[in-house]
Amino acid sequence: MSNRIDTRLVQAALDMAGRDRAGRGAGTIFHSDHGSQYLSEALRSAVTGWGLAQSVGRVGSSADNAVAEAFFSSLKRELVNRRRYPDRATARRSIFEWLARYNTTRRHTSLPGCLTPDQYEAHYHHSAGTPALFT
């Protein structure tokens, strides 16, 4: 979390994800909108450094960012809009706890088999990069 949405914030999040995946992200698509924080040379270099491919959505098309829009909608609906935080540290801790549950225990109807994101990713890597297909 940061007071500003800038390249440093995005790069820190990208680096955190890269370290968490221990190099397994090669070939993954890093998709964003046209915000200046996403189009800087520093971030392009970081994306390339992690072996990712950068993708930028069309201007004015929220459908291109549907996954991110749904994620932030869930975060606000399930957590942020339901309470007041006494300080930034408490808000940060609460959001990080929610994020951990979101990826590890919360099943997603948008994923085949209604898996958690962690289960889906594990299956993806276990099956040599073949997306999980369930009926």
C-alpha cells in the first residue's frame, strides 16, 4: 500500500509476485490499463526482467480490465466498505489478511472447477502449463 499510485508501487508489487513464484512466471502476461505508472520505461524493464509479456488494454474499455475490476469490487464490498480503520497500519494488515484468504481459501466461480487461485496455479504448473479444465 502507498499514498501514491506510481511506478515504484507497481514495481514493488511485481517484484513481490515474482519472488513469490520463484521464477515460475516466465511467459505470464502482465496486463494493465494506460496509466503512466504502467507505461514507464522502468516498469517495462522490470516486466521484461521477470520474463513476463506486457499487455495494455484499449483506452476506455473496462471490459479489458474485467478481472481487476471484479477483484477490487470484491475487496471493497467484502472488506473496505464494511468497516472504519483507526490507522493505515490496521487497514494494511486487514487487507493483506483478506488477500491471503482470497488466493488460498476463497473459491472462485470464474475458475474451472470453482478452485482457489492457488489450486488453479498449482494444477497449471503440475500439468506442464496446460490450463486446468474441469467439468
